[in-house]
Amino acid sequence: MPPIIKLKDNNNLVSTSDFPDYAKFPFEKFNPVQSRVMEIYDKDCNMVIAAATSAGKTIVAEMVAAYELNKGSGKVIYLAPLKALAKEKLDDWQSEQHHFAKYKIAIMTGDYRLTPERKKEIEEANIVLMTSEMLNSRCRNYESESNGWLKEIATIICDESHLLTVPGRGDHLEVGMMKLAQISPNTRFVLLSATMPNVEEIAQWVSYSLTGRETYLLESTYRPCPLGIHFETYEPQGVYEETEEEKIRCALEIITDNLDDKFLVFVHTKRTGQKMKKALLQDGIECEFHNADLDKEKRHSVEKKFREGKLRVIVATSTLAWGLNLPARRVIITGVHRGLSEVDTYDVWQMAGRAGRPGYDLRGDVYILLPDNKAREHIERLQKHQPIISRLLDCIGTEDPHYKTLAFHLVSEIHHGYIKNREEIHQWYKKTLAHFQAQDLDDKVVDSTLELLIKCCAIKEEDGVLKATVVGTIASMFYYSPFDVADLRRNFKYLFDNHKEDNDMILAMALGNIDTLRMGIVSKAERAEMFTFGKHIINIFGAGEFTEAAVKGGYAYYCLLKGDIPDAIANTARMLQWDFPRLTQVLKVVDGMSGKWKMQDYFRRMQMRVLYGVRPELVDLCQLPDIGKVRAEKLWSSGIRTPQDFVIHFDKAKSLIGLSDEKMQKIRDAANVL
């Protein structure tokens, strides 16, 4: 077996001028982590760098990538845990003053569709920025998409690689790494991780199971700003909302005791975040709430103001802790529960790691709010850092749990012909982190998972040979849950067979009653908001037809179709809206390959309605460039109701919407074509 070579920090700091001249760094000395990496960045080896937040792991990534690109041995993939972080890296590395500005850099995250132009851009790029889901998707469709560029990957840098242990996401990274190692055996893996108890085990997996190459493991104790940890207690109240108010009161007291310092205040629900912001503003403390409801421009504005010192407090959901470079002098974590569930230890420490700004602060301080009746219990839990555990065999569901995570990956392997029988499932599994960690895949698990896929018509078994059906093929192609594809096919068959396609409530439930959404959680505020909608659904379908979570999904789609999204449901609705073009593609292919409904135009118009939030009659106007809901409403009210009307009454339209001559001509040209 290839060796695991352990390293420690190098406290004899190396001058950045010692690094070759193809990269220049804006500081005089590398820190202890980077100084040690100077000894290995140019070796044909894997690396696992386990270091605290703010210990300079991004510079390590740049050192390795700069060497690889200068050598000209192939492309570099940089895997980011969030698409926002991938975009941040793109902006940074493309800036004129950066040493990567001379290279071609492409980004591929879920909000960038794989058009022919983008595929060409990826093929020509020196650096490809991706999320782990996108890596796995491109690898699983390696042959069908002709993704030959994956064979050119010299190095893959996995930032925040402890993502491997995050439920719902870690399995995508695990399988993506496995598949890339199979496609491109010479690729070296560089994993950047928080300090976790079993990073050596991860290094062994990369070395022994994936690459057959020696791996250097650097476990660092360096932190540029020492971290002070403070466990603060609050008294739980009899009512949930009153307990949240008590947490807010405690957080406010900490902030007002340190009026000169910048704060990040992490909350676990949007409702608490809104209340926290309101309480701060009432105390005259300027703040913003950074969460998924903000559009991209607003998020960037908040982050910019905070970095520039124009904003002292950001209230944020925990996703901000993953990667975005927004440290603060002090961090408050408002409790260790998300609803009824405990927040995972790695999530708490990810948030805590944002405390302390290198170059500005001598130290960082984090305040973790705990219920006083269980404080000791939580302190003991938090002081035992969780190991990185594979999520591939996670069970999903409570009453009737299934290995749906495993099923998601198996259906693609079967579709592409990499797995043809049950024995080959076991062979495939031997490369996984789950197998390396002795998570047994016994015949009972295999049988129940295959039975589940057969039951939903994603695969079939003939004479012992496993084959993907239309449902399984579409799931594999679009990186979609096979159970969701099966539900969509069934739901829309009902919709069209019963001629209910013009009923928005039934359409909304056809979209919302899918496996993924049925397993969701409904908050008290969401339950109250969707009460009337739920009553209508019972009147249509009868009681007990749908889970409460499916009704929530249907209500979110109904609000999108109407263009009126209440605050209580906004987060869910926006996530569904963001992914809707992919869902529409799934439905179009289901129609073409299986349903034979001949409803392609219906799906196109449905997509326009969900994306723009418009009535059916406004869809044609919204097809025109620069015409959204507001402008379409104006045109419709004035009697301009089709693209042809726009051409005929061009001067009237121009006075109504007030765009430049150039844009108006562009709209008229498009209207002439429609």
C-alpha cells in the first residue's frame, strides 16, 4: 500500500519570494501551514490539509494550482462547498491583479446550464470551478456527454472536504471523487478540511482505495487568531416562541456589551433571524439578515458593506459559515437546536470558526447559547468533535426507512452499464468511503434497494441482468431522484387524463406531491399560512390523500404560479423556482420518451409562469426580452396582449415601459419572430 506521510506545521516561516515567480502573494511570509506545503506542493502525491478556518487554506490551493498550471500537465478542478463560494473564487481569480488572471477559468454550478457554448468553455478552461454535485453529475454522464476533458484533470482541490459527512450532500462528493479517480487515474487529490478526529482515515481512503498514490497528511494546530469559546446559558420557556425571544435577549446583551466589535449572529430558522434583526434595529444597531431569501445583488451588497466596515452586525443562517470569507471579531450561535433536531457538532464549529479576522484582530470570540438545564450535556457533546462518516448508507424516511441515497447513485451506474448485476454492486461499493469505514453492504440492503427501484419503475431485472427503464434513464441524465421522476410521471398522467391541466391547484399538487418534498418539515408559520389552500385540496381530493409536507410543496408552487409569495413560504418557493428549468426539462423528456402527452408547449408555458409569476394570458408577452411581470401587466392593461400587438402599437408600448431605443428595437425584433 502507498504510505501516508504525516506532517506538522512548519514554524520556521518561509518567504513568499521563495515560491516560483509564476505566482505572487501579497504578504512577506507564508504561515506555518503554507510553509510546510512549500515542501510538497510540487510532488506527485495527494495531500490532505486539516487546518482551522482562516489558517490560509485558500493560499495552499493557489500554490498547488499555480504549480500544476505552470507545468502544463492538465486542468485543475476546484471544488467549492457552495455555488456562492465558487462564484467568489471566480471573481477573485479573474481580477486583473491576480496571478490566475492569465488563465482561462470556467464555472459550473447548478445555476449554469450545460449549453454547447458552456461545454466548449469548460473544454478550453485551465481551471474549472464546481460544486461536488456538479462533479458527480458530469462524471456519471462522462460518456453520454462526451466529457473527455475529465481525463485532462491533473489536480482536483476539494475545499471544505469534511462536507463528506454532511447528510444529503456528502454522498455526492464521495461518489464524485470515486468516479473521477476511475476516469482519470493520474489525477492527484488535494483535500482541504477542518480539523476532524479521523482525517487520517480519509487520507487512507484517498490513498489506498482511490488513487494508489502516496498521500501527505498535514494536521495543523495553527490558528492566526486564537479562539475564545464561551458557553452562555439561557432559561428555556414553556412556549417555543418565548424561548427564541430569550435567546435573542441573550444575544443582544452580548452585542451591547461589545459595541465596538463586528459580529456575526448565526440563527437556525428564518423566523428567529427576522426577530433578531428587528430587535437589533430597535436598539439602534445597524444590521442585515443574510439568508436564502435575498437575491444575489442584495447578498453581495450586504457582504460588501460588512467587509468594508459599513455594517457592524450580520444576522445569518448557518450556510454563511461554509466557506464565504466573512469573519468577524465575535460570533454568536443562538442555540444548538434546529427545530427539534440538534445542530451537528461540525456545523457549530464551522460557524464558530468565523470568529477572528487575521490581520485585524488579536483573537476571536464565539458565544454558544445553551439551555441552562442541559448545558453540561451539550458542552460535553460539542467538545467531542464528530468524525467524518460516509452518508452513502443513510436511511431516509421515518415510518418506512429506505436506502434512497444509495438508490440514487445505483440507478445511474445501472443506466450507464457499469453495474449489470448484484455482484457488480458489491464490486462498485468496495471503492466507497462507506466500505472503507466498514459499513457493511449486506445482501438484505442490496435486495431492498433494488426492490425499491423496481417498484418505482426506475429499473428492471431480466434473467439476473439489471437495466434502467425510462424513469431510471431520465433520473440518471438529469441528476434527479428516480422516485421524484416516477412521481412526476404518475401525477401528470393523472392531470392530463382527467383534463385538469388548467386547474392551478391540481397542477400545483402534481408538482408538489413528489418523494423529496413529501419528506419535508412544516413549521407552525407555514402551517398557518397554507391552511386555506389545504382545505381546498381536501375538498378536491379528499382527506388523507397527501402528507402535510406535500401540501406545503403544492402551496409553494401555487404561490409561484400566481406570483404572490408570502414570507412564510418564500424560502421553499425560491428554491423550487431556482431549480424549475431542470424540472421542466425532466417533464419534457418524460413526455417524449414515455407519456406521449404531446404537451411540450404546455410545459414551456408552465415554466414561464413559475419563473415570472404571471397569469397564463401574460406568458406570451413575457417571452419578449426585458418583459417581466410588471411590464407585461402594464402592456396587457393597455390592450397590448400579444407580441403582434406589441409590433402594431410599438409607439404606445414604448411610452408605457420607457426603455431605451436599443432595447425597444430588440424587443420588436423578437416580437416579429414570434
